[in-house]
Amino acid sequence: MYNADHEILYIGKAKNLRDRVGTYFAASNVNPKVQALVAQIAEIEVTVANSETEALLLEYNLIKAHKPRFNVVLRDDKSFPYIQVQDA
């Protein structure tokens, strides 16, 4: 999501894009952080990933690279993503 100056405001992923974006613009959303984000959105860009793993890694790497203002959790450099592999 970009503002009018084409600065990245937020990077996120969704299995159902319509539902995810709809939650931001729902009149019932009273979260002040979300309202502040929505007020600044000028453009939404979509990238399709081939798998859930690819989507998670892409989201993580983009947030680390761009440090969007509204991505607080993954912007913290003190944590690392991981994938746990288990035998079935």
C-alpha cells in the first residue's frame, strides 16, 4: 500500500485478498492505526506468490528492505523467520 508520494505504507499477505482489504475499509473497523493507514492509501499493489512459504519469505524480505511505517512487528531486527520441517 502506497501513499500519494508513492512511499510504501504497509506490506502484507493474504490468502483471500478481497476479505483482507475489506477489513481495512469496513466501517466497523475502529482501530486508530488502521484508520490512519486507510486515510493515507493512494495505491494498492498486488504480487502473486506461488506458495504460502514463498509469500511469507517475500513479505518478510520486503518489510526488512523497505521498513514501512505501518509494519511494526516484522520491522524489528531482533527476530528471524524460520520454517520447521517435520517427518509425517
